[in-house]
Amino acid sequence: MPSVAYFRRQADICFRLALIASDEEVSNRLIIMAQEYTDRAEKLNEDNELDQTGSAQTGSFMSHRVAKFSP
């Protein structure tokens, strides 16, 4: 699965190409693509943060339970 950095690089490339495109239709499409890549990066970043938060909470919960029930 592509990383957040990958999607951000793709968005940057699309924005740069949009700036130099001589055809307005092409430029507009590249801007749309850049926004889509940016949205995907943000979504993936949010998902990664939720996964890390969930893992930290589960780990804390599990270590608490193990400590509580260990002889």
C-alpha cells in the first residue's frame, strides 16, 4: 500500500504540472488529481493515527490486565 509521503509527492507533481500546462483543461484535471492525492494522503494519515492510538490504548490496557492478574 502506498504511503502518505507517496500520495503527497504525487499531489506535488500534479500541482507543478498544472502550473506549466498550456492547456486549461489539462491544468484543471491535474489540479483535481492533486486534490484527490492530497485527500488520500490525509485519509491515510488519519487512519494511521487512529491505528497508533488504538494500539497504544490496547497495549496499555493489556499490560494493566496482565499486571493485575499475574501472581
